[in-house]
Amino acid sequence: MGKRVIRWFCFLLVALCVPAQAQLRLLTEDAPPMSFMRDGEPRGLSVEVVRALQARTGDSGQIELMPWTRALHLAQQEEDIALFFTVRTPERENRFQWVGPIVVGTTSFYSLKSRELVIDTLEQAAASGPLALPKQWYTYETLSAKGFSNLYGVPSSKQMMTMLKHGRVNLIATEDLTLAGELAAVDLKPQDVRAHVPFMRSAYYIAFSPQTSVVRVVRWQRALQQMHEDGSLAAILRRWLPHAPMPPVEP
């Protein structure tokens, strides 16, 4: 048997012994323009980025929209799960493997213009009456840690906006990236609200479950770097969020 045949035979044995990587579960929530359902199909900025990364890495997997609390729990418990987009925080750092950053947003307080509120400081926001926020958001954790005792925890951004619309709370806190979509869910527009006190800047990542292969995570990070280099990430951001700044490139 020739050396070339022996080499190919050994290669075949190795290939057969290496287990195929499982399909990914790609989890996100309903948060336009990042991710939403249209005609039964996931759409949005984050969905487009994730599908582009799938095409580059060759990793197959279905995108699923579900409540954020459930998705966050699954991503910490099971392997081969990717949760997108997720704010990378010190508290979450060791719970996931990270690919990004992909987009950066600014969080501010918002009130109805018709209320004519003047909120210029965090202290005024903390004393402004009930402030609605989804309890699972990192923003809720942040403001709670800052001593805000007026937080009104709700299960979803839509309920937060509904309470603002009907005057049940004076303030909400959300990001510039998702504000228009959240308002549209309750038939409001950006011109109906006033922004107060930008207080947090957040970088968003794809968070892989800790049990996921490091090789797979590195492959996704390299693919994202390629999207930076060839301009395809910038093109997606311009299409969905024309005024959003480009995130930094991480190795």
C-alpha cells in the first residue's frame, strides 16, 4: 500500500472518529428592529447579522424568538445555544462565551412630551414617581444598584410602554436602538416622547452557552472580524440603524 493511500486512510479514520458538531439553537426575543417576526419568519438587524455569520462559519441552526427570561435560562444550562444580542456585563462575564461586540447603544429615561417633565439628573429621575422597567433587563439591575427605589418591574417592554402611554408611570428607561420599535408596539412615535439623562452605554454580543465548543466560538469571532474588514457589518448596521456608531473590533 502506497504512502499516499495510507495517509488518506488515516485521514478518513480521524474524520470518522471526530463527532459532528450539533446544530445550534439561536435564541432571541421580540425587540424591533433587532429581532421580530414578519410573515412567520424572524427578521431584524440581529437576525441578519447572525445569518451572515452562519453562512461564513457553516454552522446550521434555527433562530427562535421567545421570552428573554426563558432564553437566558436555557443559554446558561444547555450546550450549543447562542443568545443574541446580549449586553456583556461583569456579572454575566463568566456565565457565557462572547462573540462581539456587534452594536453599541445608549440608555436614557423617557417621558411623554405631554407631561412636560423636567428631568436633568439621576436624582430627579429617582424622585419622579414610578419608573417602569422589565425586571429581567440589565437596566433594572443597574438602577437598583444605584439606589432607585421607584422601579416598577414589568414582564415585557410592551407592558412598560403601555403603562407610559396611559399615564400609569411617569418615566421609562430604554435604549435608542430599540425605542422606535417599542413605541410602535403601543401606537406611539418617537416624537411623542422626550429623552432625559443618558446614563448608560452598552455593547451587545452573541452569548454562547458555557458548554459550547471553544472552537466554534472562536470560529464565530473570526467570522465577525471578517465582516468588519470587508464592510458587510457596516452595511447591515446602516440599513437598520443609519445613525448607530460602528462597534470596536475585538480579537
